[in-house]
Amino acid sequence: MSEAKTDSRTTKVGVVETDGRDKTRKVVVRFTARHPKYGKYVQRRTVLHVHDPENESRRGDVVEVTQCRPVSKTKRWRLVRVVERKSERLVEGA
């Protein structure tokens, strides 16, 4: 009768914008939203400060992040996995 505990935390996929700080990444999540007055779809973005304890992601990588407890004043997200490396995207695009 025990139920498996499901993880209902939000996950997002974005691109690493900066990797200059130790164990911290800035990830940009881009999306489109409908303008409330004109109805046109406009591009928006959200910048997330992500905890990356092993410093495994680099600038330009596509990563998956999830919500977590507050790690610092601004960090509320942690790195789950690197979906795609920047070098792999460049090779496929060429």
C-alpha cells in the first residue's frame, strides 16, 4: 500500500550564458508569450542562477535545471544534466 513518491518540482531547459563564477551558472530560458493587448506572440526570457557543484557545464551548453531549496541569495535552481554540449551543436550545424 506504499505509494512511490513522485518529484513534482519544476524542470526547465535553457542555455548557459555565463560560467565565470565557481559552482554558479546563469542559464537563459527562452519562451514565447502572447501579448495581452495586441495578441501577437513575443519572445521573452528568464535568467536563472543555477548551482553547478562539479562545474561540468560551460558557456553555450544546453542544460536541464530543477528547482531546489535556496542555496544562496539568488540561487534557487540546480543543474540536473547537460543535455547538449556547445561543441556538439557546432559540429552538427557545420
